[in-house]
Amino acid sequence: LLALAVIALTASTPIHANEAVCKGLTDGSKLTFAEDMRASHSVEAGGRLELKCSVLAAPTADIVWFHNGNEVEIQEGPKDHLISSGKRMGISILESRLVRECVSAEDAGTYSCVALSPCSKTIKQSVNVVLAGKGVPSCNPSSEPTISLHTYSRMELPTVPVQLVCRSSHSPLSRVRWERVADDDTTMPISYAASGFLQLPSGDLLVDPQTLSAEDGEELVTLTMRCHVGSSHVDSSIIFMEEEE
């Protein structure tokens, strides 16, 4: 199943409407911001600007950042809805970050986070970035990669494969590393050979809950995975829920 999924996911195009996908959502389509961005944000000249945008979506969302009306970054969300056309919850919270190092007057202005989903109307929220101080002091940009998009949480049926996103626009894909997190917060390395895990070319992790349940000898209810990029890491949690009668 996971091998076939890779073919479907790597051949996918940007988000597009799919009637079967939309009708298969057990809790209906959703697209909203999980958190509101501040109306304004001040940053020192020569400093580091980091903006966060959290989106709750079903079945998925792509996030596009704009600066003063100009597109500056596109972040494609998970495409696991392309694997099968059956029923799914597909509810996830994606956290996106836009980072600018050594900011100057050119970086001031309005930044907008736009979220697109195949079953909902596009949404947008904006923040006004103001430059504090005059001139641009000497600046040494950080060499550490930033995780620019990741799955914060996901709710899904226990029969549906899940794609967990972990991306960095400043890091080679080979530096994306996943671990499984136990209940006591200790981590365990994962095996990709004939297991319920498969790392995609993007660095994302594809999880097959049915295979994992068979390996663990019990039904999988929750799963937390930790993604490492350089010295940074984030956790992604999946809650598996039975479909209501």
C-alpha cells in the first residue's frame, strides 16, 4: 500500500477540486485559521523576522505567503487524499513559518497568509510589519535551517494512511529525520523496511495505521512522531477515531 501511495503522491499536482474527495469527508470540509495573526509586528533593522500561520483544514491545505501583494513562498500541504477515494476525516492543523534574515526597509509592509483547500473557499489573514530603528547594522544570518511547514495534529480514521508534513526550505531533504515518541516522551528510531512508515522524497512521513496496529499487536489510538531538521524539531500527533454510526 505504501509503495503505491508514493507513486500517487509524487505524481500529484497542486491542490485541485475533487468531488469524490469532498463527498468522502466524514465530518465535512473545513478551512479556518487555528490562530489569529497579530495585526502588526515590529522587527529591528538587521534582525530576524519570523511569521507563523496556523491552518485547520479538511481534507488538506496549501499555504501561500504574499508580501505587499507579491507571492513570495508556496508551501504545498499533504496529498494523502489522493491515495484512495474512500471515507476519511482528513482534519489537520498545519503550522507554516515565513522567515526573513537581516531585515531591511524592503522587508517592511503587509504580509498575507493565504490557505487553499479543494473543498472550501480560500481564506486569508494579514499582518503589517514595521521596521524599528534606522539603518541596517551588521548581520550574520543563521545557518540553522528553519522548519517552514509541519503537521501539528491530525484526526483520521484508523484505516486511512496519513501523510505527516515536515519541510524546510533551507535544508537538504536528507537532513529530515523522523522518530517515534513514546508515552513517556522518550524517542525510538523507526525502521522503514516492511513497516508502517515510509519517508517520501519531500521528507514527509507516510504512516499506515493498519500495518502499525498489526506490528504493535493492538489497535492504534494515538501516534506521535518527532521530525528533526538540523538542531530543530517538532512533534506531529495523530488521533485515530472510529467512524460514528
